[in-house]
Amino acid sequence: MIPFIYLGSSVFFPYSDNWQHIIDNVLAEYFINSLSLAFGVGFLSFVFGTVTAWLTSIYDFPLRKIISWLLLMPLAMPAYIIAITYVGIIDNYNFLPDIRNLFGGIIMISLVVYPYVYILARGAFLEQSKELYENAQILGSSQLEIFLKISIPMARPAITLGVTLAAMEALADFGTVTFLGIPTFTTGIFRTWFGMNDTITATQMATLFLSIVFIFVFLEQNSRKKVRYSENIKTQSKLNFKKTSKRNSFFIILICLAPLLFGFIIPFFQLLYWSIFISNEIIDQSFFEIVKSTLFLALVASIVISLISILVTYIKRLKPKSITNNFMQIITLGYAIPGPVIAIAVMIPLSNFDNFINQILLDNFNVSIGLLFSGTIFILIFAYCIRFLTVSSRTIKAGLESVSLSTDDAAKSLGANNLTMFLKIHFHLLKTPLLISFLVVFIDIMKELPLTAILRPFNFNTLSIKAFELASDERIADASSSAIMIVIAGIIPVIIITKNILGKRNKV
């Protein structure tokens, strides 16, 4: 809560001349570009995600099963890496259009976040009843009309959630917009903090942006409450895949492969080619040290976040009406907050606390312990907890909700306390959600750029920072080795997640 309180209190700080400069010259541009990026990414993710989800859920065509899980592979590809790759490709082929603009940023981010919409929409489509479709066909509806008038409205809650996640990723993006030169709120906060050396104005900008994000989240949640669609799940029959002609199958495969081709296959093999080409120059002992540091950081942070998520969700289950749930609801909003905003929210309070502790020790014992919290890996893990606790806790919460409360009552009647009940019952039933939670957070931390770049201790480097620094110096091919390691490290968890989620048709 302390970081959020600090951000909120910044509105009472004195406003410097830099604020007037920002308002007069760049604030409107930041606002327009950020909203355009969010809505553009949301729209393209909706198109890519729902169309591919519909085709793989309704039609039976060659390679359907393989394509249905390959469509999740772009999750392993960070948006800034795909942007770096395509800029390198375009620089080698002058006839290709330049993507260093807002439209290019929208396309780059959409290509890697559409799986959020795809997986949620596909789950909703697979749960829709066969009778509903058959009745629509009897009434003369075409496949397109069924898709637009029945399937999408029935799947609206799931699709809306996916689109919101995609839009939030766009709002929180730092690496892609910075590399492509798109002025947004996240880049503006970073420039104000480090370029103007004005932490107070940067904090106030972060508070303003955070308010906009919370309004966005509130409107999305409110819209889902007002409109509800339901089916009688006790009597419905599951959809049978519809056979198609060879010609239609060809076009379906082509449509499904398009986002996969541009969002994963092309950039992956281009990065692989570059990394092999320059491996002798870049891959050395220091490179493997960076790999080890990155994996260590992601592993430790993922374990910590998963443990906190278990604690948070289990307390909410045991005491659903407790006042602590209100605080837990706030701390799980971090996924909607951009990295630079979180960095400001944790860096300044923890730095002040470190200085306060050091001053007390110097005055009384003539001893200094340095930056114990803000200058170590502690601040990174703390910031990751704020950023990714939402993803982890909601995954575990969904698994915990599938366990009936009558199971708890039966265990308590046999004399089991809360700890025993969790260890002997809930833990075994939550193995898959816990694994998915851990892997999702692991992937996100491997890809995380702004938080790590701002808060990392001295002489601590990660693959994401190394790749971005080299690409920013126009050494795109040299950045490929770090980039391909991030992608490869992300592919394995994505495959495991895909196997656990898409492998069971009715439990997407």
C-alpha cells in the first residue's frame, strides 16, 4: 500500500516549471498517443484473437490441433524484441515500409498480445452449445451471421477481458515505444525523471496516468456487469467440428498462420540466423553470466510471487468478508500499472527509508549499511510483486474456486485446521494452477524491461537490458543472442502452459 499512498500524496507536492512546459508542449501528445496505442492494440488483438479462435474452435481442417497451440507461441516473444527484429529486417530491405511510428508500434505489440484474446475467446467458443448453432442454421443464419450475432455476444465477457489485458499491455509498454520513438506517458515519465532530473514532476505524471488507467479498468469492469449472457450448461451439447472443403481449409490455414508467421516464425528465425552469424563475437563468459543472472532473478521472483499469491487467495477463501480483502483488491491491480510508474512508486519511498536508517546508524553507532533495500535485488523483487501479483493470484484463485466449499467443511468436521487442510487437500488440487501461475510470471519477468532497467543494482545485468542497449546503439544483430535466449526461455513455459490449458478441450 505504501507505494500507492506515496503516488497519491504527490498531488499535494509543489508543482515545478517543468509541469507547465509539459502541459504546453507534450502532455496532449502523450495522452493521444497512449490512448491511440491502447485502442489500436485492443482492436487488432480482438480481430487476430477472435477470428483465429473461432476458426480453430468450429472447423475441422488439417493441422488444426498443431496450429491451435502454435498460435500461443507469440507470448514468448516480447514486443520490444519483435520491434527490434523487424527494424533490422527493414533496414536491410529499403523497399519495406518504416515501422518507427505509432501505426508500427500498434502492429508490433498486437502481434505478441493477441494470444490473450485468442485463448479466452477459444475457451468461450468451445463451451457454447451445439443446439444454439443448429437453431440458428435452421432459421437461415449463415456462418458469418452466427459468428457476429451469436458467438461473439455470448463470448463477450471472455473477449472483453482479453482485449483489456492486451490494451493494458500496450499502455504499460516501454521498450517498444522507446525503440520506435513513439512519445507516450511511459516514455514521458522516464524522460522527466532521468532527462529533466525532476522526480516530483515524474511522480505527479505517474499519478495522473495511474488515474487514467484506473478509470479504464473501472469502465471495463462496469460494462461487463451490465451485460450478461448465459446458457443452460446442464443440457447443452458441445460443438462438433465442422468439416470443410480443401479450398476452404487452405484459406483457414492461411488466415490462422498469418499472425503466427509475423508474430513468431519470421522474427524467431531471423534472430536465430543473426545469433549464429555473430555468436563468436558476442557469446562469451560475460554473456553466460548475464543468462545466469536473468534465470536466477526470474526463478526467485516467481517463487516469491507464487507464495504470496497462495497466501492472498487462501485468506480470501477463508475470510471472504474480511476488511483485508479490500486491501488485497488494491494490491492486485498492479498489472494495469506501467513499469516506470511502479519504479517511481517503490524507488523513492525505499530510498528515503534507506537514508533514514543510515542516518540513525551514523548518528548513534557511526556505521553505514548502504542502500539495503533500494540498492539490492530486494527492490526488484518487491516491484515485480506489485506488477505481477495480479496474474499469479487470479490464476490460483480460479483453481481454488473449482474446489467446493463443502470439501473444506468436511475436512473441518474431521478436525483439520486451515494449514492441514491446505497441505493435504488444496495443495494437491492446485498443482496445475500453481505451475501455470509460476510459469506465466517467469515468462513475464524474463521479458520485463523498464522495471529491471530502472531498479537493478549496480553491475547487475539481464538479457532484456542487454538486448535493448545493443539495439539502441544500432547493433541489432549483436542484440540477437540475448533476444533469442529470452524467446527460447519463454517457449518452454508456453508449451507447458498450452499442454495444460488447450490439451483439455472443455477447460480452456
